[in-house]
Amino acid sequence: MERPVELARMEEGAGITRAGVHLAVGVFFVVGALLNGENLLATAETMEHGSPARTVCVAAARPLAAAARALHLGAPRRAIEAWVDRISAP
């Protein structure tokens, strides 16, 4: 009986480790949050005043929005939104 390929690759140490996958997913979400930081803050600020969820969301989104502004990460999104508005205007 032939051994499954997955077992052979695992024993060789080939492939991506679980820690590597977790790191990649974490980096993906941090970069995504930075790229969308200004809009995350705007959305959080529209939540009902006084709610614990709003407090947490605004507290988490403020540093992301500040970093996004400092790094000018919102410029591509604004340019794309302006372009979409221009081409979809009647």
C-alpha cells in the first residue's frame, strides 16, 4: 500500500508551518485594517452613542485611522471611489 503524499511531505518538513500560516493571516488582517482605517473609524462613529460596542470600535479604529492618514494609505481608496463616481454618473 502506497503512503499518502501528505504524510511524506509532512515528514520531510515540506510546506508551510502552522505558525507561518497564522503569521500570514495576521499580517493580512493588519494590512487590511490599515488600508481601511479611515472608513472603519467613520463606520464606528455612526454607531449608537453610549453603547459599549461603539466605545470599543472607536477606541480600536482611532489608531488605525491615524496610522492610515500618516502613511497616506487612504489616497488610493479615495482615487478609486472618485473614479467610480465619475464613470457611473449619468
